[in-house]
Amino acid sequence: MKIRAKILFIVVPLLTVAVAMAGGASYLLAAAAVNKIAVGSLQFKTEEVISYAEGQWNLLVDNNMVGNLSMESVAKEAVGNFSRGILRSPTEAIFALDEDAQIGIMAGNLTVSPDETAALVANVQVEKPGFLFMRINGVERAAYTMPFSPFNWQVFVTEERNQFYGPVEQIFRTSAVILIGTLTVGALLLFIMARYITMPIENVVSSMKRIIEENTLAETVPVYYKDEIGHLSHTFNIMLQNLDIAYKQIKNYAFDAAIAQRRERKIRNVFQLYVPADVIDELFVNPEKMLIGTNCKTAILFSDIRSFTTISEKMQPDDLVNSLNRYFKIMVNIIMDRDGIVDKYIGDAIMSIFGAPVAHENDALSSVLAGLEMSDALAEFNKSQMELGAPEFRIGIGINYGVVTVGNIGCERKMNYTVIGDSVNLASRLEGLTKMYKEPLLFSESVYEKVQGAIPCRTIDRVAVKGKTLGVPILTARRSITPVEQKAWKLHEQAVQLYYKRNFRESLAIFEKVAALLPNDLASDRYIDRCKRYIKDPPPEYWDGVEIMREK
């Protein structure tokens, strides 16, 4: 709804109510005044007729003529003549009805039918005076009635209603005409004034539409009046000027931002080859933290190609580089698909992290699954090596899970995102032990605590790596095992527990069952040899079963 319509919708009802209330009040006041005059006039004449009738009746009583029909008729005729004498209007009438609804007297030009007289007798409260309206000969009349018991009359003094209330109704009709005229003129004036008031606002709206449609801020609004609306138009023009300036600045900023974003994208694309994408995101968000390290729990995976020096001696440099690139591509894809990041290449070795800079639900399990997938993928890689006439690769993978310091290590001129700490060193040592234990994958007890139940695991030994005095269990895993292997691995774990409790004979018996189930099983054969040795030559009391590693 437009503003003009709203103004009309609000003001016109107010005008209507005001004029209607004024006209209604005038009509009611006039009607009340006229009604008072009508009642008073008719009542007065009725009382005069009754008073005169009483005088005639008293004459009959004084002269002992009561019951004399001829004399009573004369008295009644005298009352009728008196009634005719007080009539002042050709439409006025005075009549009396007896108890049989017969007309006793009639003064005035009025004819009352028997049906009408019967209706009057039935509707009038007998023997009580009162004002009433009645219809005689189809004409609405006002009347005042009083009883006169000596003659058994009900006297009526009546006048046509229009004689009293015609001017009042004229007032009502005049008020209605005034109301209609007032509303018409008022609505027209309101429409003109509303247009006068809303025209500047419409200009503002039109300007805004053109600004939106044409996408330009060069539009201005004409200022017509020096009032609030004119002030609004002037303020709108100032706003447009400031918006135009701001829009030009935004365009410049957007252009600069687009260039900066393109540069940032180029930097990201280049540095993602050297630094993990998560690290780059963090550095762009918090560049002030570039040299600040944090402690967190991560899984560290080391993988190394065994006898790489021998392999490199058998291959041409370009063939070696091609083989390494294909090998790294396969292994790196596996690591990154498991939410890990490649920290660095150490010659032919890969150091990767699971859990930094972004931690995931089970980074330890992801690292072990990545290690198993790397071992499986190596078989396919070696097939292509054989097809190319190149030597096969053999790898060892060591995994540890623990607290490390992670961050950008170095200085402002040269930095490297990496992890450091004892947990990193242990992962490296475990990778080195894969050569000795001839296992493609070894991990620590802290890893086992995170993955047990998710994949089949098996204890290999308890060792103190080089540089450490405390021993730690080392384990391996497979993605899946056969029912025979499942039975053998279960027996193996039982035998290991007995072994470290110095129950060598019982442990030996179970390990021999494992060897029977798994021929050429190096892990069970190693424990069998130790059990036999300790049965012949028991270890000292302080023995804890830890094997001391003298080499990396």
C-alpha cells in the first residue's frame, strides 16, 4: 500500500467519525427537544379536555342528572365542542373511545376505522396516561392519552408525527449531505496534500531503482522543500557521493586483493611441493607463530630402502632417479591419502608425520595402515622394476607414537617444518631394527595401545635401542591373516608372556607349536633358541628380557 493510500486510509475514517458524531449528536439533541415539546403540548391539551369533561360531569352531579341519557349526551357534546375549539392544526384531532371501542367524541378531520379503534383499545394501557405513537389511515401519528372514568372514556389528543419530527429528520438528512460533502472534499484535499508530501519520497525511490538497474552511483535526488523530507533527500545525495567514493576504493582493494590472491596461490602451489598444505595454511593465518614450536602427540613413520647403496651401484644415475621418483610418488600418495604429511626425504628414506599440524581421530592407526599399504604397494612397484630390468627394492618401516615438539625449526633465513624429540628417534631406531628382525614393519608399544583390536598384531621382541637403557616391546602387524596364522599368533602371545615371566620350559613348548603351524617363522625360532639357552643357563635375577641393541 502506498503512503498516499495509507494517509487516506487513516484520515478519512477520522473525518467520517468526527462528522458523523457531530451530526448524530445534533440529531439526538434536536430529537430529544422536539420529543419534549410534543409530549408537553399533547399532554397539556389532553389535561384541558379532561378538566373540561370533569366540569361537565360535576354539573350533572350537582343537578342530579347522572343517568339521564339526554343530559349526559348534551354534556358529551359540550366536551366535543370544547375539543374542537382548542384545535390549532388541520391535522390535529381529539377523540375518545368508550369501553366498547366506540367513538365517544371526535374533533378534527380524522376517521378511525373499527379495526383501528379495536387495536388502540387492545394496545393502550387503560386508565393510565401516557405518550404513544400510532398509525391511523396509514399515517404515523403522535398521541397523548388519558382515561376519563365517569364517561368510561379513553381520551386521545393526536397530531401527525411529521408536524413534530419533520424538522428533526431534515436535520438528519442535512447532516448526511454535509458528511458526504465533507468526506469528498476532504479526500480530494488529502489526496492533493499526500501527493505534495510524498512526491520527494517517490523521487528518492525512483533514483534508488535507477541506481540498482543501471549500477551507477552518479544519480542525485532533487531537493524540493526545506523540511524533513528535503533534509532526507539532501542526506541521500551525500550518502550516494560517499558510496561512490567507497565503491571506487573497494574496486581498487578488490583488484589488489585479486593480485595478492593470485600471488598467494602461486606461492602455495610452489611451496606445497616442499611444505605440507596444512602448514602453509597455518602460516598464512598466524605468520607470527612461524618460529614457535608446540608439543603434541603424533605418529612418526620412517621408511628406508634396504641396501640402497648396492642398488645405486647397479643402476645408471638417470634410471636410479626415475625409479626413485616412481617409488616416492607411490609411497607419498599412500601417506597423504591416510592424512599424513611427508616431513622430509633423507636420501632414499622418508620421514612422515600423522597428527600434525592437524590431529585426526586415530593417527596411530592411520600410520600403521599406511605402512602396511606401502609394503603391499612395493610388490607392484617391483613388478615394474623387473619389467624394466632394474633391481627390486626392499624397505623397512618403523613407527612410534608419542609426544614430540612440532614447528618450524631454524631461523628467519632458513626454516624447516619438522618434529623433534625422543619419540622421533625411537621411530628411526625401529626402522633400523627391521633389517635385524627381517620384518617389513615394526612399531612400538605406544602404537599398539592405539591399534589393538583394529588389526592383527604380534609381539616381536623387547629391546633397548642404541642410546637407551630402558627396553620397549616392539611389534608388527598384518592387514589380514589366515585362520592358521590367527591360531599361531594367539599361541605366540601366550608364549611371550610366559617367556618374560621366566617360565622358559612352558614357553618353549608353546613356541614349538607355533613353529609347527608356521614353518620358517623367524620370530618363534628366535624365542625357541633363547628358551633353550636359558633352560641350560638361566639368566641372572635382574634379567628383564630386554635385548640391548649396539647398532642403529
